[in-house]
Amino acid sequence: MDIINLLSEQISNQIAAGEVIQRPGSVVKELLENAIDAGAKSIKVHIKDAGRTSILIKDDGSGMSSKDAALCFTRHATSKLKKVDDLYQLQTKGFRGEALASIASIAHVTLKTKHKDQQDTGTLIEMNGGTPMRNEECICEHGTSIEVKNIFFNVPARRTFLKSDNAEFTHIRNEFERICIAHFETSFILTHNGNEVYNLNAGNLRKRITDVLGKKSNENLVPIEEKTDIVTISGFIGKPESAKKSRGMQYFFVNNRFFKHSYFHHAVSKAFEQLIPEKSHPSYFIFFKIDTAKIDVNIHPTKTEINFEEGKFIYTILLSSIKQALGKYNISPSLDFDMETSFDVPLSHKNEPPVEPEIKIDPSYNPFSKFETKKGTSSGTNKALNKQGFGQKSDTKEWENFYAIREEQKEGQTQLIESEDDYSKNKYLVKNRYLLSNVKSGILIIDTHRAKQRMLYDEMMSTFVTKPLSAQKLMFPLQIELDQNEIDSWVESKTLLSQLGFHFTIETEGLKIESLPSCVAEKDSNICVQNITNSLSGTEQPERGELAHALISNLVYVVSNNFHVKSDHEIESFINQLFTCEDHSFCPFGKPIMQTLTIEELTTKF
Ligand code: ADP
Ligand code: MG
């Protein structure tokens, strides 16, 4: 009647091996991790037939005593964990004490090891499918060497499941690269069938990455660095132009352990949004240092997925540190560029106080004009705006097209307003929009329009998160006709809209707008309300932050249309103000604010 048996250790090890050891690459990963945990400074990996025939890993780490050597193949034998609390203080790669037992249960394993304090001889142990075959003294160097032969010899189904040598070796190489990038202070050798694949000397991270990826990659690496109480982020990202069609060089490490994290990956992709073509992938080598108690590495047997207690915070920090790094790279010449000389501001203006950028008023504005909306349709602007939201793909084409006409009109207008004389005096301003400046590597071009958008956005956002934006009561409230859906969408977001300065009441066939954000010029009231309506009714239950971003971006676009830099001294204060924005390289719509025309690029034009 009784049918329950306890499985033998050998069978349970084989079952565990099914989880931990899926292929030769998994053996390489586990053995490399053990060597790192043992403090090795030099690790050699020799592979035969993509690991089917043999995997030999030699290290110069601590080595094992003969007692430990005998014990290390037993399941749950580990030197890295003694009490439950240790689980939250882990500094090592391994801790389950499962790898060697699993490997030994599905292969022929020979271990030679000599503890660093041991003189004379070391220990040799041979295991065959989990059964000890030899345990004797041997002559060997300090450290450990483990050879794993005939993987899955006793699990034929697994052996036949292995892919081609090429595919299996790629797995080995991937595992090898993940570890050797994280441990650049250790030297590594990898050979396959006697051919050297990698011979990596100890060095720094940049050197290790370029040794692995090739010398040319050096110039494409942009450092990132961010220190907060919760996490320290460091490492490199690839320049946008080095993005590849295939994924690949994407590495996250937490406390030097490689891991995968789709949420953090999203942060990186978002930072690169609009800087790289669709379907191409940026490379990154990003290291997180975090208190071990704040992560859970225990959720996956191969430990490549990790839970973070403060994932959301880290996401934000990661996104901003990459944007900042990309920004710095984008304006890298400005690092060696001295504003005083490069802008060459006429001396006469140097001590004058900065002048507020001018907001022009349109005298033709008619507050009584009725504004018409296309009922029930969602315009291009609307769609485009929705795409600007957090965490969504963006496509600014529609957005920009929408405004192109307005911009053309505005430019025409400006030329009439500005006297020829004014314009020529200001020799650094092209078309009242592009500021040119000499920098060491060439010419730095700043799009003042986008710069203004960035300033306005930051200003409005930072006000908005603490208090409502200031509103201006309209002397003549705007009557706007809207369909029921549109009215509903205004009503649904009433609180948010009032924080932005929009106050309104509901009428039978629309709304009566009683106040607008005070930054909106009266002449822009209609277009502003129209755009807000489009954003509101086009997004399906947007998250509050996302909607705030869309609405504020919208206001920014409308307000920035009235902006022009005019005089030299104004330029100086304008630039100073721009550089106080944390993200001064990109406008709120993700477009670059500045570009450099290098001397080389200039030379090719002549
Ligand atoms: P874990 O790494 O989870 O502790 P393993 O099965 O991988 O479990 O290893 C068991 C133990 O064997 C380790 O805790 C360590 O003490 C010892 N060991 C394994 N490999 C090495 C090595 N290369 N050098 C020194 N000790 C090792
Ligand atoms: Mg281990």
C-alpha cells in the first residue's frame, strides 16, 4: 500500500542538475563562479568539442583542503552560507552548494586542488556520474583545477538535446564574457580545441571591454556614473551610432553578478529613444552596487534574474544617468570649451544684467472668436502627443509637421519685426534660432528653440510637482464646442487640469474656459485648448504622470513658439540658464538640443 520512497542522493542530484546544468555553458558558468569566489587572479578555461568532450578550468584561488575536496561534491555542501541571515549578506556568486554535486552527477569529473596554506601535496578526486572513484594525494599547484568530461553521458536524452558545436560554444563564450567583463581585475584565457579565443590580462573595465569587443569599440564607450544612498551605478554605454541590429552587448551586473532585467532594460531603451533607429540595440555595460539585503538573488536557480526592492527608484536613476551621459557625450566639446572666449560676447555687454526672453503679443488676437474642434476624430497631433508619454515609443514626425506651418509663419513674422541691423549685429544667431559657437573640436550649434522648450518644461514640471501652475483669469471666457466624449475627458482630468491652470465649467454643448495657465499668451488660447483636448481624449486612461507630461509638453510647445533670443547679452544668460537644466542635451520631445560640426566634418565639405 505504501508507495512513497525517498530518492537516492544520486537521483536527486541528477534532477537538480536538470535545473542548474542545462548545457556545457552552464558548467563553465558554475566553475568560473567558483574560481572567482575562491579569489582567483588568473583563470584558464580549455574547451574541447564545445564542451561535449571536456571542460577544464584551472584557477589560482584559495584551493581546498583534502577534507573540503571530499565534501564539495555533496549536495548542499557550501562554504558560503552558514545561517539564514547570511543569505541577505551574500558577497559570493554561489551559495546553494548545488553546482558541483549536480555536475558530478551527470559527467566524469576530476578535481585537483591544493589549499593555499597546504605545502607538499594536494588532493585528487574523481567522480563518475555522482559516484566517488578516486580520492588520493597528488602533486599539483596551489589552487584548483576541475575537468568535466563526457557531459550527460548518463542522461542520453539531454546529450541528444544539445545543439551544434557552434551553438553550444556560443553559449560557453557568452557565459565566459559575462564573467570576465565583471571581473576585469582577473586575467582569463579561453581556448577551444587548442585554439586561443581570449587571452585577457587584468586591467580596468574599459580595457576589458575593448579586449573582448575589439580595439575599435574604445571610442564608442561613454562612461556613466551615479551615486545615491540606495545604489551606485557605473560602467559604460555605447554611443548611439554604435547601436547594432542584433542584441548582444547588453550587460547588467549587480554587485558584479550578471543579471537580466527587462524593466531596467526598458530604462536604457528609453534613454536611447529617438537617438537610434528603430529595431537597433544600444550596447551597455552597467554595474549596480547595492546593499545585498536589498536584492533577492534567490528567485532563479541559475540566478540571472534578480528582484530589487527599490526597482522603481533605480529605474529613474538609471534613466537619468544615461541621459546625462549621452548629453555629455553629445556636447563633449563643451567640456573643453570656455564660454567666455568661445562666445566672444562683446565687452560692452559683459556686465549688463540678463534680459528676460521676450514674449510677443499678437495684436490681431480676437478673444471672441469661436474655436472649432473636429468632433469625434483624433488628430495627428493627438496621436503624436500620446506617443510622447512615459514608456511609450515616440514618433515626433507628426508632432513636428503639425507645428511646421506655425513655425514658418512665425519665422516670417520675426523677420519683419527684427530690423536687418539687429540681426547682423548678432553674428552668432542663424535664422533667429540656431546659435553657433566656436569650440575646440569645431562648431557647436544650439537650437535655441528646443533649448527653450527644455527650460520651460523643467520649470513647469518642477513647479507642478510642488504647487499648481499660476493661472490667468480670462476677461472673456472661451466658449468651446466639444462632443460628449471630449467633455467627459476634460471632466475626468479636472483636478490635474486645474493644477495646470485650466479652470472651466460645463456648458450644454461644450465648455466655458475661465482661466488658462498664465504662461499661455492669449493669442494661443485656442490652439492650446485644442491641443489639450486632443491629448485628453486620445489617451486611454493614461497614468497621471504620463498625462501631466503630455499636457505640460503641450503647453511648452505653444509657449515656446513665441520665443526668440535677440541680443548678445541675452544669449549669454540664455546659455547659462540652459546649462543649469539637468538634461540640457535633449528637448522634452527627445530631440537633440545641440550638435557639433567637427573640424573633420567641415574639412570634408571643402
Ligand atoms: P557553492 O558555490 O554554491 O557554494 P558549489 O557546489 O559550486 O557550491 O561548490 C561547493 C563548495 O566547494 C564551495 O562552497 C567552495 O567551498 C568549494 N569550491 C568549489 N570550487 C572551488 C574552487 N575553484 N576553489 C576553491 N573552492 C571551491
Ligand atoms: Mg558554486
